[in-house]
Amino acid sequence: MATGTNPAFRLLDDPEEPIGARVRRVGGLTFWAETLDFRTTAAREFIDVTDKVAGVLRRSQVTQGWTSVFSKHTTAAVVLNENEPLLLQDMSAMLERLSAAAGLYQHNDLSRRTGEMDPDECANGHAHCQHLLIGASENIPVAEGRLDLGRWQRIFLLELDRPRDRQLVVQVFGA
């Protein structure tokens, strides 16, 4: 059955919903998704996106459930941690020690690469390796309409490569 013919499972077309929000309501559950756009400015830049994610949650009106934050990139990660400047420097330095930008990576030999490449392709093997250690998403519980984060926890978009446009998909599930 097409989604448009089942009133219990339909895409809302409400002028009150923000443009770009993808919303489904099934019974008493809400499935809400928005894509957030960012412009990064440096490699290993920690961008605190907690307030933007909380805004998506607020717009969804979900009070109990889960929020998922997903990076649509293989060289930009999503992490939960403390927003303390010296700690962020320490974590950046640790990533550099584990997978140095100046290291040797097969991926960086563009003359040998196979598969599709962008015209602005760069040597970024280190960023892919760092991403492998971190991951693309985090899931945060929702309680009483708020992100149920620990006292010091913040949500970060972590740029591992270079300045560029990035997108995070924020999905909220619950009632």
C-alpha cells in the first residue's frame, strides 16, 4: 500500500512544520528527521552542535525516545565529549599521533587510485583512518523533551580533513 493511502502512516504536509523536516507519525510515535548544514574551517575542528540538535528535538515535540546524529561523510565524525578547550586540543593531538597527516597512505597516491574521484580530491588518508576510530553517529536518549546527556557531555561534529561544507542528519524517534 502506498504511504499516501494509509492515514496511519503518512508524510505530514503541515505549514507549521519547518521546511526540510521529514516527518512521519505512526500511531502515537513520531519519526522526525532534519539535515543540518555546516561549514568547517580547519582540520580536526570540534564544532559543538548540541544546541542545533536540541532545536531539532524541540521542533519534533518528542518528549520520550531517542535522537540519532549522523555524519554524511567519511572524513567528518560525530562524537560526545566535554567542551573544554584544553581537552579538545589533547584529543586532536591524540588523533594526530594515531594517524598523522604527514604519514604514508596508499589512498593519497592519486595516480594509483581506482574508482570515482572528485575534481578537488586531496591527500586525506589520515582523515579516513581517524574516522575509522571514531565513527559516523551517536544516539542520545530523550527524556522529558530534552537530550538526556550527562553533565559534561556535548555533541560535536568533528572535521578530520579540511574546511568544507558538511551535513549532519538528525533523527528523532519517540512519543
